[in-house]
Amino acid sequence: MKHSRFSEEQIIGILQEHEAGATATDLGRRHGISRAAIYKWKARYGGLEVSEAKRLKALEDENARLKRLLADTMLDNAALKDLVGKKMVTPAAKREAVAHLRTRFAMSERRACRVLGCCRMTIRYAALERDDLCLRERLKTLAHERRRFGYRRLHVLLRREGHVVNHKRLFRLYREEKLAVRRRAGRKRALGTRAPVVVPRMPNERWSLDFVSDQLTDGRRFRVLTVVDDCTRECLALIADSSLSGTRVARELETLMSGRGRPAMIESDNGTEFTSNAILSFADRHRIEWHYIAPGKPMQNGFVESFNGRLRDELLNETLFANLTYVRARLAVWRADYNQDRPHSRLNWMTPAQYAATFTGHSDTPGNGASCSTSNHQATFSRTSKTSNHCLLQPG
């Protein structure tokens, strides 16, 4: 709206002169205005005082502002209705929507971004063409070799090989190649009061034991005794056989202790093998505290339960076993890979062997995971690095 060069006070003064007897021609000549302007002012401000004229001007300005706001709101609503049914999740879709609004409704880029609620930096970003062929091929190769590994563990393996790639970019490639691991749904369980699992701070402070069962291709069942060090997360033993009694478990533990040392505590469930007289006499003979979890509470033994889940997911469910000889061979290979190569999320993506090496008196031994020097059958360790333990509050 074009503003007049005369204020409301000046216009009211000229009209008062006209009402006092001055002609429109004399007023026009004196103030440099036309007669039509005087009659227009008279129709608009005739009979008003200065304060009333200011109030009228303010009301007109407010009315004009409200009309502009209403027009803008109606235009924004019309633009949004025109986009109904179009998904605007990805940045590319948002760029297309902004371009559509600018073309269809003659909006500026700033206004279109405000209507859609997106950032202008996202709209102006120009994607860089990258040659990801080599990285894609290596990612697919690793994903087929490690079928149950997610993109985070694959990212660790690629970094070991020298590939410098951001985990978000790798995740985009991982989705584009449709390599996502299908989760196996478990049955729902009632949740009760939970307490943090106490994490040992030294190796051989606590071992966890449990059984895993599977079957051969001919239908015969076999069992696997799993032994895990709760501090270093190392798999100490995988013993497979068609039957494992308490006497056999005690004999295998004595063999393991001869090379690694005596644990301060062993934790297990209340299975008949672990509550047999052979196990009770074994614990009493070696002065080992044997802790039994509460019946029906497997997560009280969460470290070995988590390990069993990885064992079943990555090996047992992915392999057909013809005989026990093949079972033991595959278990030995997988155990060595678990201890030496597989990155562990709860160890800051170190392997259990790398984490165990941060304790003095603990060195890697191929096929055995780790060994230590002992005194009176009791291993003593100390930390050689400041690897934080605050990340080890839950089994990984």
C-alpha cells in the first residue's frame, strides 16, 4: 500500500481549514495537492479528530496484516493437501516435495521448507558420487561368510582390513544390498524385578557352565558343555558328546584347570549333572565355591546364556552335522574364531583374547583361548592397561 506524504495530523489540519471556508483550489495550490485528494480525504477523515484518525489507521493496518496471514495460511494448507499421499521420509523425497511446491505454488525455497518442516541444508545438499563397488563386494562376501553378523560387527571386520568407512554409510550400503539379518523370535516371558549382573573384575574369578543340545542329520541327539570366563568372556571349553554325566563334567573341568588355573567360583543351573555327588566332591576337593542360580531364572547365569545364544545362532542353526567327529571339529574351529577373531560388543569391539591380554600373566594360546601362570592352583592377575570396566555391566 502506497504511503501518503502527509501524516494524519496534517490531513486533519487541511480538512479543518476547508471546513473554515478555504476553497479546495486554494488549499491545493498552497499545499501542492489536487482537489481530488482533498475530497478523498474528506470522505475518509471527515468529522474525525487526530486521535480517532490514528486509531482508524492502526485498525486498517492490523486488518491488512490479518488478511495477509490468512492468505498465507490458506496457501500453506492448499500446498500440504496437494502433497497428501506422498511419503517424505528420505532427503530425496523432501527435495522433490520442495521442488513441487516451488513450481506449483510459486513459493520460495525458504517458505517451502518451512511448510514441510525440513532444513534448507538438506534441500541444498548435493550428493557426491562415490565408487563403492569394491566396498560393496567385500561387504557382501563377509556377510555371506558370517551370515549371522550384523552391520556393526561387519564394520569392525572391514576396519581391520583397512577400509575407512563411516558406520552410517556402511549401514546404507548394508540396507541397499538387503543383507539384514532376520531375527529369530523368542517366546514372551513374564518380566519381574531385575538387578544388574555382578561382573567379575579379574580372570578366573568366576566361570559359568551350561549345556546346549542339538541333533545330527540322522536324528540322534547330542549335548555340548559350554564353559565361559565371565570376566574376559573367553570360551574356555566346548565339550560335545551324546551323553555328559557329572563325572565327565568334573573330569573335563580338572583337565581345563590343569592348564588355566583354579577358578574362585563356578556358576551353573540346578541340572542333575551339576548337582551330582561327583560335582559336589570335586568342588569340595578343590575348594571351589559352586553357586547355583534360582530355579527358573536362567538370566541369573546370563553370561553363558548369552554365549549359548551366539553359539546356536552362528553355528548350530547354520550347520548340518553328520557325526560327532564333525561336531567336535566344527566346535573347535568356531571356538578359536570366537576367542581370537570375533569382535565382542561388550568389550568395546575387542576380541576376548585381546581383552584377556590386558591382564598380566595371561597370554594367548592357540586352540585354548588363553592360559595363565598359577601358584598353588590359584591364578593371580593384574591389569596392564586402563581398559574401562564400566561397559561390562551386562552380558553381551
